[in-house]
Amino acid sequence: MKNSNLIYPFLIALAVMAGCAPAGKKQAEKSEASKKPNIIVIYMDDLGYGDVGAYGATELSTPNMDMLANGGVKFINGYATSATCTPSRYGLLTGTYPWRNKNAKILPGTAPLLIGTEQMTIPKMLKTAGYHTGIVGKWHLGLGTGIVNWNDRVSPGPNEVGFDYAYIMAATQDRVPTVYIDNGHVANLDKNDPIEIDYKNNFKGQPTGKDNPELCEMKWHHGHNNTIINGIPRIGYMKGGEAARWKDVDMADHFLEKAQAYVKAHKNEAFFLYYAMQQPHVPRTPHPRFVGSTNLGPRGDVIAEADWCIGEFIKALEEEGLMENTLIVFSSDNGPVLNDGYYDDALEKLGDHAPTGVLKGGKYSLYEAGTRVPFFTYWKGTIQPKVSDALVCQMDLMASLAKLVGVEEPDADSENMLDVFLGKTDKGRDDLVIEATSRTAYRNGDWAMIPPYKGKPVNTQVNIEVGNSNEYQLFNLKEDIGQEKNLAKTHPEKLEEMKIAFEAIRGDASEGVQKLELH
Ligand code: NG6
Ligand code: CA
């Protein structure tokens, strides 16, 4: 008895130690990982430099975006890589110039996956540092390998390029398929009502925006005249999948719920969330409770709606006590456009609002408003509020986050700007090549250079000056932020210096689009 009395606690202790050892180790690993900051990228779609209160908007209010911008580092020289969506998202996630990939153009909903499954991406990189990774919202980087069966698992897609969790729309709100995809599976799909998608030919007997304007609740202006879904004519033809089709007015709430659920589910581990919101891209479909919330019509109303979503999303982070351990990066994929294919009063109700702020151009443009976008970093208690004029690009997140989480910097165009993003220095990039509809231009210091490109100077469909000219254009942005005065002729030496530096990165600019094929 005596012996066993002594031996029993000993055995129990041994058993407990043995039993707990793996759990204890796991616990330690977990708390090690959870010390790493969470990283959230909030990415808007077509939000302009002048669309945010903190960037000077007075005709609409964006209190939640402003809270982040004014409480963090507000970049006034922050750039997307491109003036359209797909290339910008490619640049953001791969840290690589999109013009290196000849297929990085605005993609149809049926395009194959643009990012190679062997390619390094931000989420893949963060996974090596122990992060859980998620995307909620707009994808628009292609899915599958060419022929997609939407009724089966759609792959490869975000899950295959680094996202543990992916709840997405495939392309854009104005393109079919108009369904959500949950880790590769169309959400709420009724197997008895399969989805068929075609971007060339209509399915027999289906009404279209072109032939049946009487069925359209939103009128198309250019493009957007194929299958009508929820009264909105879309790009592309779609049949079936009735139960799975999204309700446009609920999209913002739906993505918000998924984003909130994601952070709640992963609050105990280090996570990366790419929250890719759809506003204010067309079709602009504010939930009824936001209709009329601004005087600017649906475009203003969806910006107000997006701002509200950001506020609610932040509340969820606060509720979970995550704000002090979370780096939030906010930006937009490209500059603004008013009429992008539907009549929705964006132009008519614009009033004094200037979506581009003081910048020239807009979406699709090589002028500044195409790629210079709202861009700010926020980290409660770590980042001190400031305005930074450092030149930074979304592409730089990859190398900077590598530094932040302590993994090797991937071999890419991405430059480590961690100290700039954290507000410790204003020493940004020296230069940057920007892209717009397969054309490129160059920014270096205060100077911007646009090589000659054929084509109309103004895209008359969207009424935006896109930057085409027979001659080189050279601007000093410090003195001429609105790019009104072409200095190419009066500053030949500067022009030559810019051409040489640009071509060193880009290749021979005079070869224009053709040169793209070489990369
Ligand atoms: C264009 C569409 C435009 C928009 C854009 C993609 C037409 C005429 N225009 O082709 O409405 O969908 O593609 O926008 O179809 S982006 O922000 O995703 O790049
Ligand atoms: Ca966009």
C-alpha cells in the first residue's frame, strides 16, 4: 500500500506529462504563431483618389475609412500596379508587375486561373510563417484550366494559390456567373438546375438586355447587354443555377458576414484576410437602406455602404480584441469611372464631387488617376498617424510582409517597404512602372512619363482621358499634379533620363504592346 501510494502519483504525473507533451508543444507553437500580427487587406473596386473624406471628398462622408486613414499612415503617392482590376490584383497577390504576364488583362468569367499554382503569392508565403489565409469577395483572376464545369468543384482557384479559405465571386458583379463560390463549390447550387456559362453565344430562348430592354430594371449604356439577372443585364450568358444566384442588393452584407465570421473563427491563430469588396464597381446596387444616403446617386450610396461595412468589420475585430495585433492595409484596385456601362445617375448626380480628386484621367488611364489610389495602413498602438508622400505600390506588400513575419523575401518586383508602411520612414520607391490596358508608363521621383501610344486620347465610352498621344508626355507632378503641361519638349534631358530608366525595367517602350509578348 505504502509503495503504491508513492508510485501512483508518480505514475499519474508521468502519464500527465506524456499525455500533455504534444498538446503543450502545440499550445506553445500556437501562442508563438498568434504573437505574429494578423494582416488584413481591404481592397475596394474602382474607388478613386478623391472618393474618401480623408483624401478631400466633401460631398460624401466616409467616417470609417477616414478613421483608418487619419489614424494610420495615409499615403498620397500610393499606387495600384494597374488601372484595371485583374492586373492590379495579380500585382498585389504575386508582387510581380502584371505586364510580365501577357494574359493579365480584364478577364471574362470563364478565363483560366491567371496565377500559376507554382507561383509565389502573399497567402502562400504567409502560410510558410504559420498563417491561416482567407479571401472573401471579388477574385477576378480566373478559375480552372480552360473549360470550367460550374457544377463540380471549380479548380484550380484561390485555394490552389495559397488561400486556406475562399469565399468569392468569380469575376465581377457585372459578369456571369452571378453566384458565390465557397472553396471551389458554387454555394446553394441545386444539382437539378445546373449552371451553364457562355461568353460568346446565348442559350436558346433566353432573354437578353439587347433584345429585351423591357425586362431590364437597370439600363445598359455600352456592353452589358447579355443575360438579364435580377433585372440587370450582364456581360456573358448564363443559364440555370437559379437558387444559387446572388441578390445584388445583399452582396455587401453577405461578404461582410463572411469576413466577420472568418476573423471570429481564426482569432486564436495568426491570420491573413484579403477582404475584396465590390464597391463602387458597376452595377451599383446599394442595399435599400443605403439608397439615397448620399446625394450622388447609387455610386455615392455604395461608397457609403462600403464605408458602413468597414465600420462593422472593425467592430468585429474590436469585439475579439484583435485591433492591437492587426495590421490593416486599405486600397483600391484602380481609379474611378462614372459611366462604366450602365445608366445609373453617376454622372448626372455628380454635383461637386470629384472622384479623381486633383488627378487627371481615371480607370483605364495612364494619367495619375488610373493608378494613384487611396492607400493607407493602420495598426492600433503600433503605427503613429501621419501623412506620407513616399512612393509606394500595392505590389510592395509582398516583400514588406515577408519582412514583417520573418520569412525570406520572394524573388519578385516587390520592394520591401515595411518601414514605410509602418510610418517609420518616408523613403519609398525610387520609381515605378504603371500599366493601363496593356500600355505602360513610368513614374520616377516627381516625374511622370507616358510614351507615345496609338489610339484615341479619350475613351469616349467612359469619357476618360486614357493617355494616348503621338508624342512622349512628361510631367512634373510636384508643380503640375493635374498633368496639364507636357514638358517633354522643354526638358529633353529629363525625358531622355526617364526613357532610359523606364526601358531598363520595361524593355523598349516604342515597341509598346508587342513587347508585352516577350515577357
Ligand atoms: C470592361 C467593362 C466594364 C468593367 C470592366 C472591368 C464593358 C463595355 N466594360 O470591359 O464595365 O466591367 O471591364 O472592370 O463591358 S474591372 O474593375 O474589373 O477591371
Ligand atoms: Ca476595378
